[in-house]
Amino acid sequence: MEPTGLAYLAAGIGSGLAIIGGGLGIGKLAASAMEGIARQPNASGDIRGAMIVAAGLIEGATLFALVIMILLVIK
């Protein structure tokens, strides 16, 4: 197999894993936040704020992984 073919294969597998990981992370984050809000309705504003910050960090890491995959394909 040629090196470019391996690069395409690695980029495809890597981008799929990055998206799956980001989706699972945000899903677990949202489930935990909803459970926390259900237990402490008075703290919903604080929980929501922390959830948005954490979701942004997860999205940033996922986007970074996808950029790496695109660079792998271009090169």
C-alpha cells in the first residue's frame, strides 16, 4: 500500500474516532448536568454555565483533532 493511501486511511479512521469521542463526551456531560439540575434546581445557573464551558473545551479538542486529520490528508 502506498504512503498516500495509508494517510487517507489514517485520516478517515482518526476523524471518525475524534467525532465519536466528542459526541460521547458531550453526551455524558449533558446527562450529568441534567442529573445535577434535577437534584439541585437552585443551582441550575451555575451548572449550566459550567456545562457550556466544558462543552466548549470538548468541541475545541474535537476540532483540533479534525484539523490534524485534514492536514494529514493534504500533505
